[in-house]
Amino acid sequence: MIERALAVVILAAGRGSRMSSALPKALHGLAGRPMIHYLLDYVAPLDPEKIVLVIGPDMPEVREAVAPHETVIQETPRGTGDAVKAALPALEGFTGDVLILYGDHPLVTTESCRRLIAAQTGGLSLFAMEPKIPGAYGRIVAGPDGTVEKIVEFADCNEEQKNITLCNGAMYCVRGDRLAGWLAQLTDDNAQGEFYLTDIVEIAAREGASCRYVLIGEEEMAAANTRAELASLERTIQARLRAAAMENGATLIDPETVYFSWDTKLGRDVIVEPNVFFGPGVEIENGVHIKAFSYLEGATIGHGTAVGPFARLRPGTLIGAGSKIGNFVEIKNATLHEGVKAGHHAYIGDAEIGAGVNYSCGAITANYDGAQKHKTIIGAQAFIGSNVTLIAPVAIGDNAYLAAGSTITKDVPAKALGIARERKQTVIDDWTKRKR
């Protein structure tokens, strides 16, 4: 339990120039949602009194994405220390702990944040890591008792300091009543000509404040500065989502080929075959079988249903229990009640399909007239023959039959046969003989 009051400052002013993108870095997606939302989720259980996000000028989309949390502007990018300074007016009078995070580091967990806060005992605490390849990370200069003396950015390291393997994790918990004073002492006398937030460690240590580090895995400290790094974060997020799905009772036959969205919900005893993609808003009930190469988004699938292979379920799809949706079937904005069978090569859009309907190969709802979408209603236990075109708006009654090849433009009552073919079949005897 965290007893001291807590404020969270998230630095999210990055433009993502190395991504060659017009989209601010914090809004780039991971598993179908902006990366900044992961951080907001992770800090919520810490029950902070306030969350302040530092953004750049002309970033209304970031402000909108993080609402209702407070945002402040860093007018000119002059380093991480300057970015935290921009948040000080929003922290005026706050004397609790200030947790400082980075908007492009979306993998840090709630538990790690708890450890960082607990380690702050009168000065500051920071994350540290020991990566296999230290590379260009800032180096932590620490004493044998674990007390941190300073952090040296790689560009400013001498040869001896470059050999240090303890690296800066770039997130901090700082006493709120000391933060402004330490920030005021920052200078831009360094290789980058910027105000480094890392320099407050040396300032705090010089004043006798406790400066401790908390070891954390390299994975949690991964950042997204390039498209390649963003892809690496996606792999990590997907690994977490797959592990959670299997732990909760789903079978993934080849986990690394299944892609989830952040909000995908799988029930127990769900089987997912290889090469399945779950877009946002998918909920799968118990005992569903999703076959290979299916693409699902915005769909709810009832228990015991089979989907695929090569099925596409689009937003607004609701499929009842015990249904069978086969290969090359596309469904959009439609409700299918229990036990519907659409085995192959069919389209169902803007429709309500009653329980037990058989929807044959090649059948489609023609739901768009070039200006508006219209609805098709099919009653329970109806039989829709192969290559039937239903011109919406149209209603088919319970237990009705539609003959194969029909183009249905008018309602068909219950238990009736609807047949609409342009002309009768003609059979010409000895055709092959004549052709030769």
C-alpha cells in the first residue's frame, strides 16, 4: 500500500521525427491502442492525486487522447529536465511523491512502479538496468552500498564510464517538495546543450538526499523512437497478451502467429488456429473454435461456434451460440441467432438472421443502394439457397425457402418458397455434336 500522496508526470512531447510520422510519438499504436494509454492504465491502480502530461505545442490530438487528465505545454524542446519544469505549475503546493515516466516507454508495469515509489525514502529513486548490450544508455555511477552518485549521459561519458554496465532506466520517483529546487539548478552545459533530468541525481546526492536505484528488466524499459523499435514493443505486447490468453484457458496452436488487440476477450476452452488476427472489440465466449487465417474485429461470438478458416467478421457482428461460419464468409453489422450455418463464400451485411437458418454458398445481402444501407431480416429456420441475392430492405419469414439463384426483391412470408429467376432453363439436345 502506498501511503504518501502521489502525482504522476508523463513526458509525452516527442514528435517522433525518427519515425517519419505526422503522428505524435505517444499516439503510435500497440495492439490497437495508443501507447500512452498503457501508461495511464498502469498508473491508475497507484491511485495518484493527479496525472499531468507534458506535451508539445500543436498537439491537440494528444490532449484529446488523454482527457480528462491535465496537460501542460513544453513550448520548446530543451531536454527532459526542461519538460519536467513545464509541469511544475500543475504541481504547485504538492509535497508528496512525484513519479516521472516517459510516454514512449509503455511496457513498465504497475508492480515495478510500486517498487520504485517504495524505494524513495527522502530524496529520489530511479530505475536501473543491466542490458546485455549497454550501447548508448546513460551510465549510473553508484557506490558499493547501492547509493547513486550521478548519471552520465552516454554522449558525456569518458572511457572509464562507458565500461559501466549499470544503465539508466529513465524513470524516477522524487520528493515533491524538493523537485522544483533541484530542477532550478540544472544547466545545459553538456554535449547536447539541453537540460538533462538525469542531472538532478547528482544535485540531490550533493545535498545529501537519499538516491537509490531499483533494478528492472530491460524489457520494461524499452522505448519506441523508431519504427523498428515500435515493432519490437509490439512483439512484447503480443507475447504478454498471448500468455494471458493461455493462462486464462484458451488454446493457441501456434501462439506467435496469433495477433490480439489490447481488449480481446477469450473464454475458456477457446481454440485459435494459426494466423488469426483479432482487431479491437472482439469477445469470444467459451468453447469457440477460430480456424486459420480468420480476421475478426468488433465481433461477439457465442459459445460453441466455429469460425473459419478464412472468415472475416467486421464491426457490429454478433453470432449466437452453436453457429458455423465457414471459409470466405464475410459478416458486417449483423446479428446471427443460435445455430446459424453459413458454410462458405457468402456475405451477410446489415442483417438479422434467425435461429437455425441455413445460408448457402454464394448467398449475399445487397444492402447498399449507392446512397444508403438497408436491412435484411431472415426468420428462424429459413433456408437460403445457393447464389441467392437479397435486395434490401427485405424480410424473409420463418421456415421460408429461397430457391437457388434467385434475386429476391420482395418480402417472402413464413413457410413460403421464394423463387425469382429471369428465364426458364433451356436444354438443347446434341449440343456437343452440333459444335463439332
